Amino acid sequence: DEFQDQGFIVLAVNTTYQDDLGDAITFAQIRKLTFPILLDRDASVANLYDVRSLPTTFFVDPQGIISEVVIGGPMSEALLRIRAEQILEGNP
């Protein structure tokens, strides 16, 4: 939410095939997530982006170019903030 007014967007893709919509909703509610979550039940999005490990985080610049991929987690809030600032400043 901190960078939303600057155009920074967070999207989540749930690639766990055994989860259903109810599981995803419960997960989001418990963690108070405010960003969209795509339920990738057939792993088509994961395959498109060659995701081999979870979690995998993609940082995409304003031109739509993937500037960094971070495999593994959890990722600290400080690192997320730094990456968001770099992308918004045009220095991904």
C-alpha cells in the first residue's frame, strides 16, 4: 500500500494445485493481504515464467521488463521496500 499511489503494484500467483478458491480467500484474510491473487490451478503462469521453486518473486519495471528474480523466501519487508524504491526511481 505504501507505494500504490506511485504506481507500484503487487500481484500474487498461487500455484498450489491442491488449493481451491476458498483456501486462497482464507489465506488472504488471515494475512490481511490487500493485493490481487491469481489461482494458477493448471500451472500455466508458473510454466510461462519458468518458476521452479516457491516462492519466486519477480520485480517488473514500468516498461514491463523483469528486472530481477528472487528465488526463495521469505523476503524481508526492508528488501521489498528497497527494490520498490529502486524500480520507481528507474534504477532496477
